[in-house]
Amino acid sequence: MQIQLNGTPTTVPDATRMSGLIEHLGLTDRRLAVEVNRELVPRSRFAEHELKAGDAVEIIHAVGGG
Amino acid sequence: MTASTTSSDNFTIAGRDYHSRLLVGTGKYKDMDETVRAIEASGAEIVTIAVRRTNIGQNADEPNILEVLTPDRYTILPNTAGCYDVDSAVRTCRLARELLDGHKLVKLEVLGDQKTLFPDVLQTVEAAKILVADGFDVMVYTNDDPIVAKQLEEIGCCVVMPLAAPIGSGLGIRNRLNILTIVENAKVPILVDAGVGTASDAAVAMELGCDGVLMNTAIAAAKDPVLMASAMRKGIEAGREAFLAGRMPAKRFASASSPIEGTFF
């Protein structure tokens, strides 16, 4: 199925969970935060949160800024 | 003023005491090493960060800012830079709170246009209400307008931060009297945020009675950012001590410093 990952169309296996996506991207243990369809998904729910086709996923981190 | 008196001159933000009245941003530096050295030299205890999309599949080994400026050493102040509407500012704050394990302190800015980066005051007020109701400690960037500054305080913002001049302009404090009025009216800390260009600007803000100054470009865009960070630290301290000391009244004409009596010529 296709999702929007940080604005880019991306194909992931059906029923991918958030924890699986993070692991697949090599981002496990990184300090990041995630929202799906503009709603925050807390880290504590990564393992149970199942993605659906068309989901807009944003994975963010801290950068320098003023 | 003795050193010991100075060292007890703390101020409080969201229940936590700070000694340094200089808050610094972490953007626009040449590299991470320069960022760290400049912030070290500034003596800042509170540093701002921005939240942006994670690099996926590129620069994966690049150190993250929070690995070099760690939350156990610094109070991390996530900002909503780049947000032009209420919704994106609120989403950014909620993501930042998750990113920082429930840390509630945020810098709210909702901008009006790209040319001036002036705050959109109506949307700033709206976003502040939502964030305060959601339990955030909101440090809010605003215009140098005493009425709006007071309203933001009344909404429940823990710090109000009027601009000195447009973000990144380095023009210094354009309207000292407004900053003074905002300070005189306030029951929460007032920080000048944005527009400072050099150390004397920071000193002026402190002499007006501001509780601190938040800056980024004035340090990062200096020829020698580390030296400017040190200069800003001193400017802030000098201005604060001058404010506490109470300056002499300005007079139009001279007043001799040496005695008139006892002259022999």
C-alpha cells in the first residue's frame, strides 16, 4: 500500500505498524516524534498503531533554530 | 554590586530558576562544533530548537542537535518558527512535547508574512489560548505592543517576548518606550526576542528592565560567533547591573566632577 511519508509517496507492506516503519527506516532509538493525518501518535502506541493506505505520516526531529 | 549579589540575581521561568539572562537560538551556525562553542561562550542555560522533518535515508549518521546540546544540561526550548497559522503552531508544540518526553515549555511564534516575519498577533493570541488550555508553558513572541503583551499575559503565557526589530535584522531596539511600557505593566518575565544586532543592543534591553534577551542571528552571523557570544553575555550582565544600580538622571548641562572649593588659581 502507499502512504505519504514526510511528503513523499512511499510503498510499505499492508498492515505495517508504526514500530515496523520506524525500524525499517533505521530510526529505532532516535529521538523523534510522529503524527499521522495531523494527529500525534505517542511513542507508547507505535507497536499497536497500524497504518492504512493513504495515511500521511510525518516523522520529525530537532534541528538548530532560533 | 558584589559578585555574590549578582549570582543570586536569578529569574524564574515556569517554576525553574535561571542565572543566565541570555537565551540563544541554535540556527545559522557553520556547523555543529561552532554551535556548541558559541553556546558555551554565551553562558546560556536555555536554548531554542526547531522541529522539522527527519532526514530519511540521507545523512543518517549526522549528529542530532539534542545529542550535542543535551536536555540534561540545557533547558530545550522548541519553537514554532515557520508557522503561519494556529493549527501548524499547535501541532508543532504537541510534536515537540512528545519529542522531549513531555517537556511543556515552548516558544510560540505565529508569523504574518515572510518579508517582515512580524507576528500575526490575532493568530498568536488564538494559538496561545489553545496551548495554555492544553497544559503548555508558553513563552510567546509578539510585537512591541503593550496592549497585546498584557493580553498574552492574561491568557496565561508564562513569558512575553516582544521583538526589538524584525527577526534577523540586527537593527536593535526600535521602540524603547514601548519596551519600557511593556516591562512596567508586566507581572511575568519580559524578554526581548529578535532584532538585537550587537552587545550594546542587549545591554539597552536589560537597562530598560527586561528580564532577559533571546537572540540567534546576532551571534551566529557575527564574523566570530564565539567571541560575539561572549560579548553578548557581558552586554547582558552589564545592562542588568546598570538597571539594578539605577542610572543617574540625564541632564542637559554640565556638572563638574572635581570640587569647586579649594582651587588655588
